[in-house]
Amino acid sequence: MKKLLFTLLLLVAFPVMASHIVGGEFELLHISGNRYRLNLIYYFDVNNNTFNAPPELVDRSMTVGIFQKSNNQLIRSVVLPFLIKSNVSYTQPTCSNGEVVTDKLIYSAEIELEPTIFNDPAGYYISWQRCCRNYNISNIFSPVPPTGTTTDPTRYAGQTFYLEFPPVVKNGEPFIDSSPKLFPPLNDYACPNKPYYTDFAGEDDDGDSLVYSLVTPLNTSSSSALPNVSPQPYPDVIWKPPFSLNNIINGLPDLRISTDGLLTCTPRTQGLYVFAVKVEEFRNKEKIGESRRDFQMLVVDRCPVAVPPVIAGKKLTDAAYTNLNNMTVSFDNTVTNGDRCIQVRVSDLDATKADENFTEKIGIRVVGLNFKSSKLNQILPGITTAVLQNGSTADFQICFPQCPYFDGPYQVGIIAFDDACSLPLTDTLRVTVNTQPPPNARAKFTTPDLTIAQITEGDTPAPWVFQATDADLDDLVVSFTTDGFNLQDYGMALNFTQQKGLVNGQITWDPRCNIYDFTKRTAFTIKILVDDKDLCGFGIPDTAVYKLSIRLPGNAGPTIDTDLTSDPQETRVTVQRKILETVQFKVTGKDVIDNDQLILSVKGIGFNLADYNVSFPGVTANGTVASDFLWNIGCNKMDLKKKDTYTFQFIVVDNANKCRFYKADTVTVDVKLHCRIMRSHN
């Protein structure tokens, strides 16, 4: 007992080199405010465990790094304690002889992502590295690593867990995002020359679009059991010939994943194969994040000979099941719920075989082929499974809802599946459904659908009034969009009242430019949309468009002049001086038309005025501003071989006018210096 305890303590205290990694991924899930839960999901190969101890005793916690993408700077290290362990289950538990046994370990902690820190537009990434993958992997180099640290990537194969996430603030506003939650992987094996499939897709709490692709798995930066937290780049694993990203398992067809996450292949040879899936997250067509999941597939010749089931369909009025692959049905809006149905029949030749005890378990399920809906299973009957005996068949009735899933024909796949090992064999009946929605009158505006108006700054325009009605007296939904501005930023407001089948509203505008800033835009488009809450909820909204613009008062720009020349339009003047002489002149700015407040100032181009004892008091006044420039040219700090011309730029600014237009004028004075000739007295 003492020896066992000592061994466990050693395992807890020191990272252990072992062959055990199946794969895994990160999850970053928003809780509230700036609080997030960071999960590291770690899949552990029980059969190839060379730890001789449970993994949660070896890795009691994980230290992961959060890096800034733009410069790979480490922002924070986070310790994730072990949370929970579970077993990954088989699709067909009765098929398992222990070929694949995988544990799912979750390490987790709550973290805070402060907007003052996590605001870089390029975003951030999280990484953690661990060695080693299984030593008997067929498609990559994954030998037992040598003692010590090696930089030769063919001498080891670890995994870098990797996730990218966006800044938590964009354009000054909170940007909330949770990474995709990936569905649990299946603990199934594949068989040579048998189709293999698994749904590797996940879900996104924010409704973001997810796009899946296969990528080369990432290795670790060294063969150390726990490499130090370090930024990217991370090396790829090295494929063994003839394997590659385009030939991951040497299948026919090879391993593929659809953009929505369905993983398929038909292996040809036995072996253990590693692969990686990248999940890119998009919002408004912009990529905002990326997740990676590594996993492995075991191919063994353990599948018994089996044939897939056959599914056929018919309309309720048909005498026979004649539709084997595709069928089309149409229902007008007078058809009752009990008649808006089809029937399907499932058969399976395995139910006629003595070695199967003349018995076969079958079932049906449904998928949307050109849409997604969480309510799709409602079209299935209450009982979706059956046991076929002595060549019998099973019939099921599929009934479609009164409202189509969208405005137009939709397609569903009715899938029949059996209990073959290791994965069910399937057959699919593709059904195109045309359902006429219940009668419904569209909501519509009774006021003009296009209004164009220009108003004068400072006026109080009459409100723009609108009205919308619905002949069915349905509740109405009012919304609006703009061409990229917020109503309140420009003194606008939209208000409305409503009752059954009626909306009355108005747009108001306070166009005072001393209250609201119109320097960036003077034209505005507002679209008001109204839709009715009809039974099916996918009516086409009616639209009213308002194109509004503001006419701003004119504002004359200021002028600037020096008394160095008699030209009031001068823009650049050059004066010649010697060391120890003086430069003195007056600069005047004027706005005689508007009498706006002016600001007069000067700056040195390429040098600091304070270093050269230059005097030019800045002045602010209405209408006219003037100030005297004085420079007593000293000899210290002067090296005419390096610099003999000093350029002064004088500027008068008018930006305190009513509408806050920025108007300015400049004049440049170049002072060219010469050496003072010293005469000798004999």
C-alpha cells in the first residue's frame, strides 16, 4: 500500500510521458458581463494508457495560455482544475468488444475578460500543449519519444489544443461571443470497405454560422510531456507516406467533412488514424473565431456481413409503396391535419437470415435537407422503432404541419436504420413537400411608401406620419433600419401606437446643429417595415422609405496673413537672418464674414519651439486674432552644417462655429540662417 501511494504521489508531482491522447478541444462560453467559462475537453485512450494511473491523478490541473493574435504576446496564464470524467458511449453498445474505450475529461474555470485588456481588433487565441499521442498511429509519425527534449518533429507527436476568440469590445460596444459547443464524438470503430459516418457538428449559443473543414493536426513544440506555455507558430504533425491531408486514411472515398459537420469515409485498411477538424465561426459574414478538435479513428475488421434496410413511401391515397428514393407531395390549405400525411414502409433482408435469428431491429428518423428546424421530429409518429421477424415489414405514418418550414417547397429525408455493427446501415427516402399556407392578407402601409424631404437647419419640421393596417386584424410588428446611423445621434425619433390590425406612427426630427453633430453626414435613409403575426409567421413585410436631408448654414473660412509682405494671400515666406540676430513680425487671422471664434497658434516643423527660445503667444478671439512672433537667434544648439533652415507653420482655426465645421488657414515662414562673420581688430 505504501508503495502504491508513493507511486501515485510521483505521478501527481511530475508530468509523465505516455501514449494516451485521442484528441480534444477548448470551449469558451459566456456567462454574464465579462465572465466566461473556459473548458478544456481532453479525450483519453484507456486501452493505450501507459500512465498506470487514472489520468485525472496525473494531470490534476492544466495551465493554458491566452495570447494576442496581432503580436503573439502572452496576455494571461490560466490554471484549469480537473472537473469531471465520463465515458464516451457507442452508437451501438452491443457491438463493442472493447476495441475502443475513450474517457472524456473536462478541465474548467471561470475567467474574466476585461474590456480594457481584451480589445485588440485582431482577437486572441488560447493554447495548451501535451505529449503524447498513441505510439501505434498509422498515418503520422508517432514513435516513443527519446529521453530528454528533441526538436525533431518526426521523433514525437503531441497535440496543441487551440481556440481563437474575438475582442470583447468592438467600436466601443460590448461584443458577446461564445465559442461553438461541439457534439460529443462517437466511440465507434470503422471496418474496411464499410461506409463510416458521424455527425461532428456542434451548436453555437449566439446563432453564428459554423463552417467545418479538415486540417493537419498540430504537434507540440517539443517532446516534453508538458511543454511550456508558448505562442504560435505550432508545428504540424508529420504524415507518413503515402498519407496526407488529402489522403488521411487511404479510404475510397477518403475521410471528408461537409461544411455543416458530417464526417464520412469508407476505409480500406485496418489501423489507427488521427485527424483534425477546424470549425470557423462567422457573424455577419465576418470570421470571429476558430476552434479545433483532434480525434482518432480505429479501423478493424470486426463488422459482420449485413445489408442495409430499404425504405419506401406512398401517399395515403396510393395502393402500393412505389417511391423508393424520392417522392413529392402537395397539400392545399383545405387539407385537414389527419390527411396531410404519407406512409413509409421499412424492410430488411437480414430479418430473413438464420444467423441473425430471423430478427432485425430497425428505426426511422428525419433530417431537413434544405433547412434546419428544432421541431422537425414532430412529424414522426410516437413509435419510431420496430423489430422485423421472418422477413416482415414495419409501417410508419409521417404527418406534415399546417405551416411549411419556410415560404416554399421544403425537403426532408426519412432515414431508415438497422442495428448493424459498428454503425447502423441506412436508406433514405427524400420527400419534397409543397404545403399551401393558410389564407392571409399582408400588412401594408396606407401612407406613401417613399418620402423625400430636405429641411433647413434650425427649423422645426412637421412630423412625418405613417399608418399601416392588416385586413385580418392580426397583431402587427413594426421595425426599422437605417443606412448606418443611430436616430438619436442626429435628433431623430420614431414613435408609434398600435392595436389589432392598425399601427399609427411618426418620425420627428430636431435638426439643430449646435445640439447634434452633422459634420459627418447630412443625408439619412430610414426604412420602416411592418409585418403581421399570421399563423405561419413568414409573411413578406411592407416597407416605407424616408430619404431625409438637412440644409446647413454656410460658414466662411478664416484667413491668415503676416506683415512680412504686402500680399494678403501669401502662403509661404522666406526670411534671411544671421546668428544672434532677431526675427520679429506679426501674424493676423480674420473671419470678417461670420465673426466666429478663432484660435491662432504656431508649430515648428521638425523641431521643438521651446528648445530655441521662440515667443509666439497663442490667441483666441472672435472675428480677428493677432500675435507677435519673436525669435532672438542664439548660437547655442546651432550647427548650420546640419540644419540651416527652420520652418514655422502658423494656423488659424475656426471650429467653434454653430455647426462645428472645422475651417482653417495656414501660412508658412522659413527662416534661413547664415554664419555671422567675425571681423578682427588689429
